Amino acid sequence: MLLERDSQKNEAYTSIFENKKPFRGFVDIIGVNYFTAYDPILDSEKNVIGILYVGRETESYFSPIQKVELSISLIVLISAILGAFLTFLSSRLIISKAHIDSLTRVLNRKVGEESLQKALVRTFENRNKLSIAFIDLDGFKAVNDKFGYVVGDEVLKSIAKVLKCVVRKSDHLVRWGGDEFLMIFEETSKDEAYEILKRVIEDQSILPKLPDDSIQTLSIGIAGVDRHDELIDIDQLVTAADYMMYQSKNGGRNQISM
């Protein structure tokens, strides 16, 4: 049912769109007298984004009992809609909790493995390219031992924030376990992945500072496949990236190997 926005005499329009309040009463719509109950649906900024409407074509007012029944019906309808909406929000929250690492707020390993498997399948089906980066915090065990796990957790959260700022929207950041992270770069060569990640090696100002004023650095290994490579599974790809990460460790840490 439409409200006449251009009519200053339309009480329903004034009540809903200007006063942001419910309206009960008669509205003349295309020559027909309707007794109507309009309730505005407002967003967080109090803008009208929808209208709940119940109406009846009649030439006489509803009886007091009918008006009460109409109001009750409207309340039941609103309750049903709100209930469905809250159920939807609750299900989304449960899904989110199942997908996200509770400490760092990035994807957890289970979801990361599934994402990598799907990305690898798409890569070979489309004869495209895919790169991953295995990232390990340098000397992190000593950080926990020296400063405690509370500081260690804050360092992990800070590193996750840094990495989220570096990656593109199309990339996936995963907490692989402990102080290890994995990045998934679809349609990206190893050289391109290196260019994306080199900032965290070259610009240490973005890395977290420890209580002794030292910088928490990272060792990174990159591995990948392209359309010329033979079919491999995710374990082989992750093992290759992990091996290159240890090459960075052995080479002095705070570097990228591929």
C-alpha cells in the first residue's frame, strides 16, 4: 500500500516519514476509504527503511474490539519478524565463532585448510596460479618465557592486525597454530606475493615493540603453483612453504625465502 508523499494533508505520511511514529486511522487510497495501521521500521540512525501495514477496506470505523484485535495482530506480526531476525543473527554469530580464531580474529586452521583446498582446486581447474606464505614469529617462545603469556597474546594480536593490513580483500589470513600464520593468495605468483609481503620485513615500524624495546620480527616462506605444475595437494604445498620459512630462519631471520 502506497503513502502519498506529495500530499501535505496525508496524516499517515506525516506520522510515518516526518514524525517517525505509528499511524492509526482512515486513509483515502484511490477513492477507497481504508482503516489502516502503519508502523515505521527504523534503522540505527532513525531513518525509515520499511513499513508494517495492516488495513481494511470499510466505510465505517472498526469497533473497539476490532481495533484491539488489529493492534494485537500487529504486535504478533512484529514479534514474529523480530524473532526471525534475531534467530538469523544468532545463526550468523555461531557460524562466525566456528570460523574465527578467538584470539587473533582471523580464520582458524580448520577453515583455512578448507579454503586452501578449494583455492587449489580452482587453480588447477582454471589453469591459474596460486601462492601461499608460511609466517612464523621469530623467537616467540623466548617472548612468552621472558615477558609472560599475556604479553605473548598481545603480540600475536598485533601481528595479526599488521598482516590484515597488508593482505588484499581477495586474500585469506589464517592462524595455522601457535605463532604460525598462513596467507593464501589466489591468482597470484610467488613474485607478486613477495611484493605484497615485503613491507613487513622492510618497514619494522609497523611491527609490535616488545617490553625491552626490541621488535618482534617475522620469518616468511613462500611456495606456489601455476598452470605448468603437476597436481599437488595442500599438504605438499604447505610443506614447501614451511621449508622455505625455515630457510629464512637459517638465513638470519626477518626475511622472506621462496
